Amino acid sequence: MTCHRMRGTTSVEFAVAALVTLIVLFAVIEFGRLFFVRAMLEEGARRGARLAAVCPVGDAYVTSASRFAVGDGESRFIPNLDATHVVIQYLDAAGTPTTDVLEMRFVRVSIEGYSMPLFIPLFDINLSPSSVSSIQPVESLGLTASGAVAC
């Protein structure tokens, strides 16, 4: 009679152990993905700042390059990252934002407000990595020696 009562115990123990193992496995994978996304956000900000230093003020290519966007506008590496997350500011010598091209000495590209969904079974979690930014000294701002705009 004891053997008959314990017949389903093994199945229940396996289900519980498998569930815990899968959750831990997905968590490890997701945290690896989170570190990858964070590194890509940092690289996107650096890439955008570098381009903004040499491209004309307000060039849309800077935002696309910061997001690693392809032809259809979607980011290749970071899901749900759109142009609203990329903030470009031109700064004067004191670090104050300015719109006067003659006063621009630095450019800051920030990626802010991005939220990444995690794919862990039974959990609906969105993580928001902290904002990243990069500052570069301005160079040509897209102007060549002949006065033509290049970028």
C-alpha cells in the first residue's frame, strides 16, 4: 500500500526540480544578455558622439548609428531601442547646452529610458539599465574646407 501512494511522488519531484533548474538556467542566460545590451548601449553612445562631432548638427544618421539601425529603422542588436531613447546635446566650453554653432565645443550623446524585457518563465520582468552617455570634442561638424557639408 505504501508503494501505491508514492507512485506519483517521483513525477512531482522531477517537475519541481526541472522548474527550478530551468528558471536558474534562463536567469543566467538573461543576465548575460543584459550585460551584452549594456555594452551595446555604451558602444552606441560612443559611436553616436564620435559621428556627431564630425557630422552636421541635427543629422539623423547620428541617431541611426547610435541605435545600430538597419534599413527598416530597427536596431540590429538591441530590441525596442528607438530614436526617442537617443539624446544629442551640443555643449559650450563650460559644458552648458547650446544651439550656437560657433560656441559648440563638445557633443554629448546619451541613451536614456531604455527598458529590456527578460524572458524568464513565470516572471514578467522589465529591467531598465541606467542611462549611458559619451562626450567628444567637436571637430568639423560636417563642414569641409570648401564649405560643403559632408557626412
